[in-house]
Amino acid sequence: MTQIRKAFDMVVFDWAGTMIDFGSRAPVLALVEAFAAHGVTVGEAEARRDMGRAKADHVRAMFDQPRIAADWRSTTGSAPDPAAVEQVMAALQAPMIRLAEETADLIPGAAQTVRHLRRDGLKIGSCTGYTREMMQSVLPRAAAQGYAPDGVVCAHETPQGRPSPQMIYKACLDLDVWPLSRVVKVDDAEVGMTEGRNAGCFTVGVAASGNMIGLKADALADLDSEARRTLLADAGDRLRAAGADLVIDTVADLIPALEAEAARRG
């Protein structure tokens, strides 16, 4: 039995910003486009603030931002109410599907990490804030690049989304894994850290490739070393504050991190 397998039975990965779409660009661009379809301008930072939630929950959270709510009222003449959420969700579907497919490139090292975990005997689960419809074009693209998890739990397939642990619970039930203390949750968003801790998982935050920094790989690499260190340190601090037990740069760093944690547990 390998060192990792002595400590863990399954790893549950997030998708955008964790396994695909370096910088978690697709959901941000899609949300900006969906609001623009109704004449409302939202900034990237505003779209990123509640990243990781189920998309309808994310839209509701964006309407809780006073500036967006006020702009919606003045532009559309209606309140940012449940009907408004439905309108944005209707406008979100097409760009989200298109952009999710366009950005479904695996993050470097993702496929190799999964192969290693499988060789060690671990199951591979996944959860996402994307709906099942949004994932339909992503799954075959990821599989063609070498990543096909044993299970996929999508937004709205459980009564509650993140930060509730219900998607992780469903992943464990679907794949017959327990206790939750032997499950690893890997995510790039603060709400994903809270989800993992609420589930009782060992929770790993991904700093470089995800929502905390929000840059493509080449844009991050082009920064001077001090600016890059500052961004990574801030992202790590935010992920730890949200509940991360451990922070890594990308999933390429997961294996040595889990080996060290397993050795620590003895």
C-alpha cells in the first residue's frame, strides 16, 4: 500500500481553475456577457467575488452587491428579484456552454496527477458549480486529454450547493467512499475551501491556477517575480482563511503534498 493510500481513499476535484481553464476565465466572461445582454455592466472582480457557487446562487450573490443591484434597477426598471435571476440564468446558458468548451484545456500536470492517484488505488471524484448542461461539452474534451473522473456532481443536483458539503456527500455516496476524513477536496475558490471543511475532508487550496489570481498561465508567468510572489501569497492567505488545510500552486504539486501529509499522519 502506498503512503497516500494509507491515509486517503478518494480525491474530489473542482473543475474550472483547478483541473481545467487556468485562471478560471470561462465563468467570469460568461457572467459578464449574461449581464451585458440585459444592458448591465459588471466588472471581472465583481463576477469573481462569489466564484465556486452554483451558477444560480452566484447570480443571486451578485445581485446582493449594491452597485449591481442599483444598475439593474436603473437599466431594466425592475427589481433584482427571483425573476431577474431567471433572466440572467437564461442569458448565461449559451455563453457558459461556449466558453466552458473553449477553455477546457487541462491545467499542466492534471492528467499526470490523476494517473498517479489511480495507480495508488484512490478513486477520483469531482464537483462543479457548472450545471450538467454546461458540462456536456467539457467532459469529452477533458477525457480526450486524459482526465475522466469516476464521478461528476454538478450544480443543482443536490438540494444545496457550496458552501454546503452536499455535493461532496453525493460524490462519496456515488463512489461508496467513507469516512470523509479519508477524502481530499481540491479547489481554487474560497467557497470550495469552506465546502471541504464542512464535509470533514482534508482540504487543499489551489492558488496559482484559479479564481484567487484569475490570470492565464502565460500572463502569470510574464509578471516579475516579486509581483507573482505577492499574488500567490495573498491567494494562499485567502484560501487558508476560508478553511484550506494546505495550499499548493497547481494540481501538479498535489502528489508530493499528499505524500507529506500522509507521512505526517504516520
